[in-house]
Amino acid sequence: MEKFTRLTARACPLDVANLNTDQLLPARFLKVPRAAGLGTALLRDLRFDAEGRERPDFPLNRPPWREARIIVGGRNFGCGSSREAAVYALYDYGIRCVIAPSFGDIFAGNAAQNGLLTAIVADDAAAALTRLLDETPDAPVTVDLEQQTIECRGETLRFSIDPVRRTRLLNGWDDVAMTESYMRDIAAFKTADLARRPWARPAEPR
Amino acid sequence: MNAPATLFDKLWAAHEIARRDDGEALLWVDRHYVHEGSFNAFSQLKARVARVAEPGLTFGVADHYVPTRGSRRHIDNPDIARMVRTLEDNTAEHGITLFGLEDPRQGIVHVVGPEQGLTLPGLLIVCGDSHTSTHGALGAYAFGIGASEVAHVLMTQTLWQRKPKRLRIALEGRLAPGVAAKDIALAIIARIGADGATGHAIEFAGSAVRALSMEGRLTLCNMSIEAGARSGVIAPDETTFDYVKGRPYAPNGPAWDAALAAWSALATDDGAQFDREVALTAADIAPIVTWGTSPQDALPIDGSVPDPAREPDAARAKYLCEALDYMGLMPGTKLATIAIDRIFIGSCTNARIEDLRAAAAVLSGRVSKVPGLVSPGSSAVKRQAEEEGLDRIFRDAGLEWGESGCSMCVGINGDVVPPRERCASTTNRNFRGRQGPLARTHLMSPAMVAAAAVTGRLSDVRPLLAGRKA
């Protein structure tokens, strides 16, 4: 997993509450293997019309934001389906950070497994940042995960993130490597648990 | 003596292998369900040249992509056929039991787990599907995970988690006739919002919850995720034990007695603290339908579509405009006048035998004014419904009696609602495009979908139940 420390890039406001993972990646693209890349499918039905033409008014299609690597979203960003491919789509498109007042729990977990930063800010801070970007769409935004700050046009605001996810992103760690040092604990738990909860294993089917 | 603990605290403690200084805990996973969509996780295993740690604790079910209309012998679409085959290959390679397309136990994973006695009280259950919260209805800690977490569970039978906050939602009193678990779920989501329970583990409690059947409890816990909670749990009781007893994979003999003793302790202690409490009165809940593009856009059937012009909050007004535009609705329209194009009865939310009975009770001797599909929650539910003659009622009403799978809830098996068509649906998400590009979904209970079928518009089911056994 790629580390995330500090990023300066254009940021695209997507001021939509409850932007769910069905929007981020419509279900019909779930068959696509990760290796094929999912960036073109990101927000497909919001970015393109039914005939496959770009919707010119959709923020990510507007010239200053086409190369955005940061999204400033609304409340409950990434709610809904657990599809990790929604994170793949954002990442493959080039997005490395989503700033929002809140995130779907499963989405935020998936993001941290894939090097995508989910930065939580207050509602009014998200609104203020969106206003700044509406005024000057090409203003660069700097997100610093060490400092937990977002800087845009000289204004600095703080964001929060689960400290474990922060450490994971800063170091590019993944869970499997972390768990390897716990193999003896797992084995001990398993033995004790078999005695404690013998009924917890599936019976031979009848 | 231990401090009073919530049911959730007890479930968590029983599975904690280790806890780090930063609060992250390593949890033991008792049951893991995989489906066609889990292929990304198996790819991760392959990339690491890793094996499945506990193949006996993972079970595969073909549900997301399987055909639900017509023959299942041959899948025309090669991409969909490949998805089903990949699950067969991956489970076979790792020695995982699969309830595949031809297996009589096949069905939607969240219907099959409880039905087969794999889902039990006191277990920690995960699956790469957000509606895994369903299994909490039996008193299990069950939640949806992403592909990387699925891969981690396959490799280690464990998962790193931070303990969520605890939210109790209490529902006291009696539900009015014609009001179902789905109405409770939608009432809760309308009240607390689609992110109202984010970061929380819900416990559903109160006399109205205890009075629910197992099917109703499964519906209620299923919808936890639509309020933002990864899990919802109900304390196991006689209803639970009666449901579990004798199921194929459930404990039997001495193990049953040991299980029953352990399960009987799975309740929130008096005086245990929750981080948050919400209370609702059961008698206040009326049959509910959704009008917008989030499950929180839910109103009693006698209500009207909101009017953005009357909304003081600008952001909210903008949301209403966009939702109404997508749904093709005029502000202020009475819900009970909205004509529908089709119906769908199915999904992990509302396709169990009791759901089909509730819909059939309304449809019996009547004809649907619109086309529709009924997809039973599992192949076992299908057989039982046919034994009870429910399939005839649906067919005689002009509806299609299909096979079991996720079907038109998520639309990835090819069964979709055509663009701009309006569907009364027993499913869980009315998101834009969920049932197909530009599809317009109204969520409601099975009986309410049946009422919509009979009248051709969103309708209050209660008058249609007069003189009938619901």
C-alpha cells in the first residue's frame, strides 16, 4: 500500500450528502477485475448521461477539477454497500484524499486499507472549503496527515481521523503484516475458545 | 462481580484475542460467508500465495449474480457466468463448502446462514456485504466488511476492529395491524437519518421487538446499515432458540444444552450503560413508503411528497429538488396517488417465508395491475412457498414466480428496473440507479408492495386487509 504523508493538489467539491458507494461505482462495474482499472467507472452515472456523454456541469468534468486528486464531499460520504471497489475507483481515477463531515464506516475502513485518506472536518469547515473552491477552483489544497491540517488560500483548518488509520496510512502498512506478530495469541485463543464454546463450531450437517 | 454490561459488550469480549495500546482489537471470527463478489479477496490471497486458515468456518453462497428468472442451467451472459464459476473455483481450491447454483440450500447469503443453522447466537459473523447486519437478529455480532478485510479473515480467521459506540433503540408497545418490521426500520431511519447510527452498534430492544418473529427481526437488523450502523443485534430468547433448534448445522445433543446455557446469558444487564438511547412507540408507526433517493426519505403512506419551496434550509431544499427530479415527482404530491410501473418482492431484507405470506395474503384472489417479479429469499423458501400454494397466488395475480438470488435489489444478474420506471420494492436501498440506471425505487413492506400491485399505485395496505387473515 502506498504511504500518505502530504499532498498538494486541486480539490473538487462534491456537495452531496449520502453520496453512496452505488454512486461512486455502479454495481454493473463490480465484475471488472481490479487489474483492469476502475477509474473510468468512477461516479459513472453522475459524470456521464445515459448515452455516455459527459455531463459538462458535473464538478469533476469542469476544467479546473478534471485533474483533482482531492474531493470535498458531503455528510455520510461512501455510505451503503461494502464494495471496496468504490475505493479502487476513486484511487484509480487519481483521488488520494476525500474531505467530508462524516463517512460510511465500511467505506472509511476500506479506504485506509488502500492508501486513500478520509479526512473528517466539521460541517461548516467543509462548507467554507467548498465556498473557497467555488470562488477559485484552481486554488491548490494541501493536506498534511502528520499535522492533520488542510491548507487552502492561506487558511488552515484541522481534520480528524482514527489514529490507527492515520498510522497505517503514514506508514503504508497493511493488516496482514500487522497480524503476523499475533499468530501465537490467535492459536492460544482458538484452543481456549474450543473448550469454552464447543457449540460455536458448525455441527456436522444433519 | 462484573460491572453491568450490554449485550454488545459481552459479544465483543468473547471474541477479543488481543487489544493494542491504540485501542485496536484483534477479534476471532466464528463464521465467514463469501459470495461471487468476494473474488477481489481471493485475488489478494493468490497474490500473497496464502491459504485459507480455517476453511471449515467459511461458507460460500452463490447469490449476487445468479439468474432469478427462467432457466438456471445455462447463463447466457459470459461475464455473469464467469462470476459464478470463479466462486466455484475459489471455494473448491480452498476447501470451502459452497451452496452453489444447483444446491438445494442455495439462496441469498443472509437468508441461508440462519436457515442452515450456521448463524447462531453468540457468534461473530462477517461477510463482504453490508447487509451482514441481518444475522444480528439471532443475537450474533455480525457486520459487513470490505474485500481487504475478507482477505484478512480468510488468511487469519481474525479481524482488526475498533470497538464502536453502543446505541439502544427501544420500541415499546404493540404494532398496529398491517404494520411490519420493515415499517419499524424505515420509521427509525426517517427519525435518526441515514447516518444516524454511524460509528455505533445498535441493540434493538423493547416489547415490540421481542414480539417480532424471527423473520421480522432479520428484516429489522438487516436495515441497520441503512441507518449507518454496521451491526444491529437483538437479545436471543425463546423465539430465537425455537428457530435455531434442529437446523442442519446447529448444535445438537450435549452441545445444544451447553449452547442454550451460554445463549441465555446473552442479554444486556440491568443498569448497563449505552452511549446513546433512542425510544419509539410502536403504536405510532404507520405503513411507510420512501419517496426519494435515500432510505431516510420515508413517510407514512397518508403523507405527501415534500415541497422544496417550503424548506427553509437551502442545502436541504437543493437535495429535495434533485431527489424529486430523479424520482419524477412533483412537490406536494400525495403519496397514495403515485402510479407505479412494476413491483419487486425479494432481497435479503424481505423475501423470507413470512414476507411471502404477507404479500400473498393481500394478493390472494386479486390481480396485479402492473408486472412484477417475486424472487424467494432462498431455494428452501421457494420450496416451502410452493408447498403452501403461495406461488399460485402470485402467478394467478399475474406476477412472475422466480428463483432465489439478490436479483432486482442490486440488478447485477441482469434483472433490472428499466430507466425512469417506478418500482414498488421490498428491498433496502432506493439509491439512484440501484435497481438499474435511472430506475425509481420506492421501498416498503411486502404487504405494502402487494397493495401497490393490486391498485397500481402506492397504497395503504390496511383497507385491503379488511376481513382477511394477514
